[in-house]
Amino acid sequence: MDKRNWKVETMAVQGDYVAGNTESRVLPLYQSTTYKYDTCDELAKVFDLEQDTCMYTRLANPTSNAYEAKLNMMEGGVGAMATASGMAATAITIMNIAKKGDSILAAATIYGGSVTLFSTSFPDLGIDVIFFDPDAPAEEIIALAKPNTKAIFGETIGNPAINVLDFDKFKYISETLDIPFIVDNTFATPILCKPLELGAHIVVYSTSKYIDGHATALGGMIIDGGNFNWDNGKFPGLSEPDESYHGVTYTKAFGPAAFIVKARANLMRNFGMTPSPFNSYITNLGMETLHLRMERHCENAQKMAEYLKAHDMCAWISYPGLEGDKYYDVAKKFLPKGASGVMSFGVKGGRAASKKFIDSLQLVSLVTHVADVRSCVLQPASTTHRQLTDDELIACGVSPDMIRFSVGIENVEDIIADFEQAFDKCRNM
Ligand SMILES: *Cc1c(COP(=O)(O)O)cnc(C)c1O
């Protein structure tokens, strides 16, 4: 049976793990840093990348490997590598292809942590990041590229702007510039969107969000589509010998898996942004219900968005699943199964009313997180964007009254009842 023909839901449940006779039916937790070998020659083969077994958990671990294989299968990649966090996945991905003197193109609307990584840490390493408006025409974005530009980066669904990526446009830019298209698919998951089928070459995740789904384990993942030609003269790190790994040339030795093998043998080996096996174990367990959770997240979010749109106390609402939303048509095209569970809205009465609304909620909690089973909210103006003035907030697309709302999988009637009592406390403010 070719597991690659399974539907994504079956892959989420079964994954690539096979239990032998009398062995654990559930993917076991290998809470071990180290692995025993019978002979020096055999261990040497592992060091030479000739034998693909575990020797030290910084590089590989059976639990993490099975979890990687599952997400890789669900995305349709040639290889995947789990990381300690979503930030680590993004950092390794860029550092695997860009070095001092290079630049990358990145959508300006990506996750705040990624903006900070790109606008401060990467320039310190000599890697420039050219930010662009993802809604700008392709030719305008192409014109920003330089000869040293090595990738284009965007998010399927932006956090917190909730904008949807136009895959056709990014694919066209990537092909025109002959650079890889990297996408952060955290908010969509492989259940709602499969970027590798839409022209992306590398997919990254913060698995801390929907993939784990229960807000218990921080983590990230990199999936290699194996569909970019690294031998085009722009990526000597992949197409020329790596002296740090006794002269291996990744494109020659590993063909389409060159990118992901280098990410592990070079970046992970040297930087050690490795997930704990326990986090891989628990995230893999969470993933077994990903398809069911995403279905309910989308269903509840759609109902909450429609409820908010019709509510007399709601000033505005942004959710790509709502007819009339700026991203409705793009979402219909690239997220046909649903627009995921995150939206933003404002309460009539401005910043103070939005604050009062959040403070009045009982079931829905105030947390610095999104995308888990429990409904939650955050007011960027009073928390993540607290240092900015109202004018500065508006300039970066965060209105002072914005509430970012991550819809959980509770019964939607209970979420609505909680919103009703909180809206009532904001009247006549
Ligand atoms: C949270 C998040 C990240 C960062 O992931 P961590 O696991 O918190 O390091 C990256 N991208 C997106 C879209 C996110 O929501």
C-alpha cells in the first residue's frame, strides 16, 4: 500500500509509523539523547550520511523522525525537519540558502516575531530583508529584487492582519526571479492549504499553534518540496562542496532532498535548535485530530464572523470567509475548505470599549497565543504593540480598538453567550 495515496485525514491519524509484532501501537516516546551501535564501522556510516539512523538527538530521534515523516507526508514533501520553535524553523530555512551579502524578499504583513528576526537579527548577520506589500502587483515586487536576492517569503494567512496570500502571484514572482518561494502555513495547516501544490518550494510552521492544537508544546517544522533547482548558480552552499561536512555536495549526493539534508547536517548540527523528543511526541498526538479540529475551528469562526458582522456593538470585522471581505475571493480560491479560526474586529467605542469587552469575557480568555482548542482574544494595542502611539498603530495596520480573536472548538452558542454579556457591559461607554 502506498501511503502517499492516502487522504490527508488518514495521514494525520496513521502517519508513517508502523508497529512491529508486539510493539507499541502508539508512536513511542524515545526520551534518549543517544543510540548504541555494535561496530565502529557502522557508526562511521551514519557520520558519512550513508546510513540514515539516529546517533545523537541533536540531529535525529526516532520519535521526532516519525512526527516529521507524518507532516512531510501530509504536505507532499521530500523531507521534513522538526525544530524547537516556529522561529527556529524560519531562521534555519533562510540561513540554509542565504549568507552574508545576500538578501531575501518578505511580505510586510508576516508575524511580528518574524518581522523582528528579519529586520534586526538578519541584518546583523549581513542578510538584508526587503519588505514588500503582498497586495502590490507582481511587477512592483519583482522590481524590488536585487541580483543577490535568494528567496521570497510570505504567510498563507497573515498574523494579525488576516490577509490571504495570492499563491499564483508569488509563484509567478518566484519563477521570474528563479528563487525559492517559502511560505509559513501556520494558520492554514495542510488540512486547509497544501502550498507545495500551489507553487511553493519550502513550507515552514510554528507547530505551537494548530498542529499541536492544545497549547502545550512549542515547536516548528520545515518541509522541503524537492521541487526547486538549486543548481542554478545562486546557491553555492547547496551546489558546491561543504567543507564543514567533509566536502559533501548536497545537490549531487541527495538530489531533490539537498535542501533538507543540508538544513540538518549543517544548520541543525551547528546551531542545535532541536525539539525535545517529548514535544515531538505530544505534538504528534495532537496532530491525530488536526483534521477534525480544523473543521470545527472553521465552522465556529464562520458563525462567529457572521454574528459579529450583524452585531450593533461591532465596529468592524475582518475574516476572509465573510462575503465582502477584502480577501474573500482569494480565500475561496486557495482555502476552499475554510478560512481557519482567526479573525480581528473592533468594538464600538474605540480602544477603551475593546479593553472593557476583553476584561468582561468569562469563557473566552485573554492570552498571548492563538490557534488552540480554547477560544482566546488579545488586544494588540495594549499588549504586543503597547509601545506605539495611536498614529503609529494605524500605520502598521493595527487599529487601537483591534481585538484579535482565535475561535476555539467549544460549542459556538456558549461563545456567543459570553460575547453577548461582554458587549452589554460596553454599551453607553
Ligand atoms: C507563532 C508564529 C510563529 C513563531 O512560532 P513560535 O513557535 O512561537 O516560535 C511564526 N509564524 C507564525 C505565523 C506564527 O503564528
